[in-house]
Amino acid sequence: MHHMSFNVLIGLCAWTLCLLILMEGMRARLVITGKIAGNTFRPDNTNLSPFMQRLARAHANCVESLPVFGALLLAAIVTGRTALTDPLALWLLVARIVQSCFHLASLSNGAVNARFAAFAFQVAIAVYWTYALFTA
């Protein structure tokens, strides 16, 4: 049986991959329908719709945070200390998905504040895990 930390590590990768597949699927549709040339995409999607720009940022946020969260989870897994990360692991994944969803939904002040709260929650978990893993 896998520990929650393992499942969440895979979940973080899967969520990042889902956002990538969504973005590339939408880009492919634009190319196939002739709305944009395949060689004109910008990494941040600034030449596309506001939603596509938010999608690029949501995906980039996942890519940027995965090394930190992933390393902490992996450290717990390989050292047999998942008892330190398991209780909050699912909460981390939920907060990551919530952050991405708010990012995709809107840039309104309320959505940005909710997105920041979800991110701050993830950072707090990571800080706790770092301390717990160092002192265990």
C-alpha cells in the first residue's frame, strides 16, 4: 500500500500534466483551425486569449513549485518519514488544485486573494515539513 505522500507526489505531477495537456490541446485546436500559425506561440501565451494566458501561468506555477513540494515528499518517502508528511499531503494537493482553479477562473481581486490564500497554505505546509524533516 502506498503512503498518502506518494499518492500526492504523483497527484502533483498529474495535475501539472493535466494543465499542460489542456493548454497544448487548446493550442493544437488553434493551429488545426488555422487561427494561429504553430510557430507564433509565446511561452506565456500573451498573444492568445486572457484564459490561455492564465492557463500558462497556472501551469508555470505548478512547474515552479513542484521541485520544492516534490523534494520534500520524496525526502519523506525515501527516508521512511511519511508519518510527518502524510497528514497534510492531501491538503497540499487540494490547495494546489484550488489555486490553479482560481487562477483559471478570474483575475478579480477576490479570485487573486483566494489564489494567494491557497498558495500561502501550501507554503506553510512546506515550511512545516522542512522543519519536521530536519528535526525528526
